[in-house]
Amino acid sequence: MSIEAEVLLQEAKESIEAAQNYRSELQQRLHGLSQASKQVRGSASQTREVLQRHFQELQTAMSRLLTERLNTLMLKVDNIEQDSINPLDDCQKLIEHGISTADELLREGEAAIRCGINEREEKLGIFTKKALQIQLDSLPEVPALVDVPCLSAQLDDFLLHMFRTHVIGHGSVASHPPVQIEELVERPGGVLVRWCKVDDDFSPKDYRLQYRQGNSSQYEEAYIGKDTEFLVLNLDPHMDHLFRVCARGEGRTEWSPWSILQTGYTTLVPHEWRPGVDGYILSSRKNIAMRSDSSPGHRGVLYSNSPTYFCGQTLTFKITAAGETDKRDSLGVCADIGTGTNSLQRDQAVCISTNGAVFVNGKEMTNQLPAITVGSSVTFDMEVVNVFPVSINNNPSDGGNFKLRVTIGSGNREVVFDWLLDQVVDSLFFGCSFTHPGWKVLVF
């Protein structure tokens, strides 16, 4: 094959590969476009169903309320009518009886006058006596029209106006939720979820975060509050979890629509305390350690079950209960598990004591943090500072100087320093030591 043919063949192969890549990219974009169309159509259909169901429920409820109110008012009309008519009916019966009696008396009187002379005196006497007994000067009292009820209905347009005003502004249709998840960061045994407001006209008062496993349909409440990030713990590693967030506006009681679902997972095993250490009781998940009174005065260190802390992560200790303090009490990170030591205030370790003193390789720094109490959160952040040469052969595995930049935060303060180690480490242990019982610490 000539050189020209080989060049053409190579160009053809490159063109075929480029076409394959181009087709693959287009197919991926087509899939993304299909997902976008599916989201638009699916959310539109769901929104229609929600609107129809909501307004149908409103119509039913309003119809029921109006019917109940109408029935109440009609019953009141019936009661007033009945209470007012009864005495009038009684008075009418009395008058009608009087008229009947008067008619009968008139007939008897006229008959007595028309009878013969021989019977007239006797019949007139009987008539006169009967007339006296009837008391023709006694008349029943008939109430004036102003004294009897004249029913009417007081109805105005205020309710209709108010209803119209509220209905016009009731509900809304948003093309996008007012808040969206912006970042999912894996943490040991959990995922740090960060979200943000995307609607400039929306003023959030509270946020609400939920999550569920990928194969579950039941969401779990994770957080309600004002923060825009939350660390969801106790998640199984290598398991997809779906997260969503919504918000409640200022002066509102209802929650906004949910954000777009985001899938996150963690490949990092959770931080755990080492079980079986005398003087400490662990929770079922081994992320909470409590100093017990089984070994009073015992000064052993409780270490992590394995070196699960890596540079670039944030390690947090949360104090949920506190006991009596001792100057040797400490929380911190170490390169190895020291044998025969009763505190983290030693070589190859950095720590903070309960009084706020910071120790680096057993030496106390001049900078000091706030004392540790119930509710305190102590954070450790580390990053590698490259130091050359680290050994004679410039090979990290041979040992030498290895430097980490450490930031310890507590309360609203933090200290930053460089921690020099005699060998390169990929991961670190964490630990705590408390002399007296009552201390309880959560690690994550």
C-alpha cells in the first residue's frame, strides 16, 4: 500500500472515530432532551391534577358551608315565625269565639224583640241576663304592627367581594421551584446537602429537607430550619438516595413546591468509635461515645475503629453531654494509635482540651479556643502542604517530613497551624479521652 493510501486510510479511521464520538454525544443530548421533555410534560400533567383536585375540594367545601349557613338562617326564620304566629293565632281564636258569641246573642235579642207580648217580657229578661254574663265591654288587645316581627334578610356584597378578592389571588403556577439543591457532597456515612434560593421575588422563612432511598417511596424528614445546608447521616454507603428541598415564605403557612430531585450517595464508611474500650459506652451505630462511671479515674483514650478521616474532609465532634473537666481531657486526630498513652496530648497527634487549649505533637500552642461545653461543636479540617524533599530519595514512602495544614474550629473562633509528621499518611485516626463520667460525644 502506498504512503498516500495509508494516509487516506488513517484519515478515514479518524473520521469514523470522530463520527462515532459525535453520534454518541448527540445520543446523550437526545436522551437529556427526552428527560427534559418528560419532566415538563409530567410536571404539567401533575400540576393540572393538583389544581383540579384542589379547586374541586374548594367548590365542595364552599358549597357545603353555604348550604349549612342557608339552612341555619332558614331555621332561624322558621323559629321566629313560629314564636310570633302562635300568640297571634291564639288571639285570633279568642276574637273569632267572641264574634260567634256576639252573633248568637244578636240573634237571641232580635228574636226576643220580635216575639209576642205574652212571651216578650220573659225572653227579654233571659236575653238581658245572658248579655250581662258575656261582658260586652271586654275586648282582647290586638298588637300593633310595629310590635310584631317583620322578618327580613340582611345580605351585603362584602362576602362576595372578599371571596372574589381571595379567589383572584389564590394559588399560582410556577415554572420553577423557588429553591433548588445546588450541591451534594459525600461525607463518611452521610451526604452534605446544600441548597439555595433561585427566585429573587421569594423571601424564605424556613427550609425543609427530605430524602429517601432510591428503591423506596417513603420520604424521611431530615431538616426544618433556616440553614441552607444540612448533613444527612446514617446513610448506607454505595446506596443511591434522592433528596428534595422546599421553603416556606415569610408570613405564609404552606410550603413551596419541591425542588427537582437530586441523587446522591456516599462511598465513605461512617466514622465509628472502637468498641470494647473500658470506661466507654457506644451507641448502636458506634458514632456516639459516652464516658461511663464503670472505671472512675481511668485515663485511657478511645480511638476510632479505623483510620477513616482523610485530608480534605471536615471532621466534627458534637458534645451532647458534659461531665467534670480535667486538664488531660482531649478531642483530636492522630496518625497512629498510641499504646500506653492516657491522653491525645502526645506526639503524632493534634487535639483540643476541654478548656480550649490546643496541642500539637504534645506541645501547647499559645492560641486558645473557647472551652468545650454542652452543645459545642469542634471541627478539624486538614490539607496536605507539599514539602520537598520529603526524604533523601525524594520518595514519600521512605519517610521524612510530611506537613499538614490544620484548622480547628470551636464556637466562632478557629486556629490554623502546620502539623509536621515523620511519615506520609493517607488516613488518620480520631480519638477522645475523658477522665470523669458524664461526657457524651457524637462524631461525624
